[in-house]
Amino acid sequence: MTTRTTEITDTHRFSTEAYHRMADAGVFGEQRVELLYGQIVDRSPVKSNHAGVVKRITGKAFYS
């Protein structure tokens, strides 16, 4: 069996303003992403213990 891999070499850098416009337009949907050094990357899922600590500190339930 032959395995083919494709390497993506062209990337685009985004400004904070462009990132927020895309988020406001719903480009990311329900995906958890963040802008790091101009690149949009997937965020790690929030674990229940992290969400619990955030809730205790802030007094609010951000994650359900």
C-alpha cells in the first residue's frame, strides 16, 4: 500500500481585527479556536476540573 502525505506550505497570517470579524460573522461556528502569532489554531477542550476552578474563582458558570 502506498501512503501519500500532503504538506501545506502556504499559510496566511491574520490580524486581531480580521480574526474578530471572522468570529463575529460565524466563520468558526462552534469550533474552539484562538489566534496565536497571526495563525488560527484549535484550542484544547476544557476539562471538567478546569471549568470547576474557573467557576469557583469567577462565581460564574461559563462552561456547562
